[in-house]
Amino acid sequence: MADKAIQLHQVENRLFRLATDLLATVRDTAGFAATMSAYTDLAEQLAGHKTVACKAGCFHCCVLNVSVLLPEAVAIAGWLSLHCSGAGCDAQLQRLQSHALRVRWMEDSERIHRQTLCPFVDAQGSCSVYPVRPLVCRAVTSLDKADCLTALDPNQSEDGHGVPMDTTRRMVMDAAFCALARAMNQQPMMSRSIELSNGVTAFLTDPGLVAALISGANLPDSLWD
């Protein structure tokens, strides 16, 4: 157990050093996108690629709440701006705004019961922002589809049904989240997390927030109200 803790500490420190170096170079949205791309590449490398039951079109866990750090929200907003246009962008923004209002104060249990899907799940049941998906999403896996379906069944009366997962991946992605927050504090840069759809909406509708984040200014409290 001690050896595992030491290894995880080393993993987090390695991620922290990379995040610190990358964030120091950020000047705009493209910089955040490049930072998160390189950062998640290292996190994925450290997490490994254990075979899991999750496949494209499997969206059962996409009813859970997802919190992101602000650079993640900026990177996703930037990716959307590059990959959609016109009416498609407007429709996506409306979905995000509607979702942010709907899930405000919702616990996971209520989202599961109501089957409140992430607004990035497309018509095929796949993640439409998969290349830039959040660290929290990268952490969640299932080694058994049946257990996953049971745990996330809105009609399931049994509480606490477990889902076997890739625990190494979970620990590495959790460490990556913590290391990124630590590196942001060192910049200094606001390290407060935010609900996924709310954060992405904020940076899509007010690009000036990117400059504020880079400068070390606190973003408006209204974003979390």
C-alpha cells in the first residue's frame, strides 16, 4: 500500500510539473487547448489502457454530474467553436444553457432517476466532444456492462450497487485533476471547479473571461449562482 501511495504521489508530481510549465505559456484559448491536449496525453499514458466494457455509443454513465476545471471548459469551448458553425453552434449553445439550468442543484441520484443526459451526447449515443472530454469523464470506466446498467437503472431500488472499474485509471485521472488545480494556484489562476455545461456556456458566450482567467482575476461569482 505504501509503495502504491508513493507511486501515485510521483504521478501527481509529474503531472503538476507539466501543468505548471504549460500554463505559464498560455496566452489565449488556443493556448489552453494546446495545454489540455498535452496534459491529457500524459495522463492517458500514465493511466494505461486496460480493456473495459465501455464502447462508442454506450452513454449510461453520461447522466452523472461532471465538474471541470476552468482550462478544461475553455478547451471544450474552443473545440466547439472550431467544429461547429451557424445554426449548429446556436443549437448546441441552447442545449448547454438549458441543461445548465435544469441540473442546477441536482444530485447524481436525481439525474439517474430522471435520465438527464449530458448535452454532449449525440443522436448515436456517443460523446460529441470525446477528443477533449473532461478528466472526470476519463476517470469513469466499467469492467462489466451488466453491473453498470444495474447501478444506473432509474428503476433500481437497491442503493449502492457497485461497478467494477479500472481503479488505476481512476486514481491517475483524479491525481491529474488535483495536479492541474495546484498548478493553476501557482500561476496564480482561479482553480475553482464548475459544472461542465455551465462552464462551457460561460466561455462560449463571453470570450473575455479567458483573458480574465489568464490574468489571475477572479471570474464573476454569478457563474456559480
